[in-house]
Amino acid sequence: MESTITGSAPARPGHAPSGGQPLLHQKGAEVQAFGTLKQLPIGLGHDTRMYACQRLNRVLADTQMLYGLYKKHHWLMRGATFHSLHLMLDQHAEAQLALVDALAERVQSLGGVAVGDPRHAAELTAIPRPPNGVEPVPVMLSRLLDAHERILVDARDAAARISAEGDEGSNDLLVSQVVRTGEAQVWFLAEHLVDTPLVRG
């Protein structure tokens, strides 16, 4: 006599039990649209959170583009300083990727929707698109410096305005992470554009 397990439906011939089969090809409507907020009990009003999410998402989109520029230029470095620049640009890219995550998580913690799709970020960014090919090394470094400056100007303005709205958490993220990381990376990049003799003073 065959025993059965109470409450379990027998598997259909040719089909795995429902507990072992991934439910593939699922579709559904958005549960939260971009640009909207869900209510979270964090002691900040709707308008403050909405403004902060808008400004943070703009910095987030630009930071995603800067990360992409760093990776592109990391791959395309050449010349006598290839090794040092190749490594440095990758280190900078990793730091920018960490900022992407921090910015996105801050937007989510405010009840918003973070810019996640690179195609969406490309629609929102103020960072100019580079050519698809290879530029001279000094031009690539200058392009990174320009992107940094755009982000730094916007991040400082956003931090001041968000702080005036009472959102010190977003202000702290922008100042202590985005601005300070950007300033340090600008310093390292800019020093590589100083025309300094190597063997004669």
C-alpha cells in the first residue's frame, strides 16, 4: 500500500513538484513608479523627501556615468604611464561604484525609486558622452576631471539645499562621501597632467 503525505498534491506526469520548479517568465505592472514616494516613518515630510530623491537621483545618474568613464579609460590607457594609470583608474572606479550603491540606497530609504537602469541614467545625466573610440591619454584624464567638477558643483548645491530642508542624512552622504571622494580623486588625476621632467630639474 502506497503512503501519501497529507496536504501535498501529486505531481502531474512530466512536471516537477511546484516547490522545486522556478516560476519563470513572470510579468506584472510596476508596483511603484519612478518619481513617486512611499510613506516611511523616518520623521521627514513628503516634500522634503521628494526634493531629496530628485537631487540624489541626479547625482546618482552622473555618478553612474563617471563610473562608466573610469572603466572605459581604465581599459584604454596607453603609453609610459599605462600601468600606474590603469591601476589608479580602476581603484577610482571601485570607489565611484560604492558611491552609486550608497546614493541608490539613500533614495530607497527615503521612500523613492533609485535610478538603476544605465539607459535611464543616460537620459538624466549632465555628463557629456565621450566618443566611442580612443582619445589621447591627457584628453581622457581631462574628461574625467570635467565629470568630477560637474558632480562636485551639483552635489555641494544639493547638500546645502537638502540641509535647509532638514534632511541631514542626505546632506551627510553628499558631503562626507560624494564630495570628499570626488575632491581626492580630482587631486590624483590632476597631478598626472603636470608636465614634470623625470630626470632633470
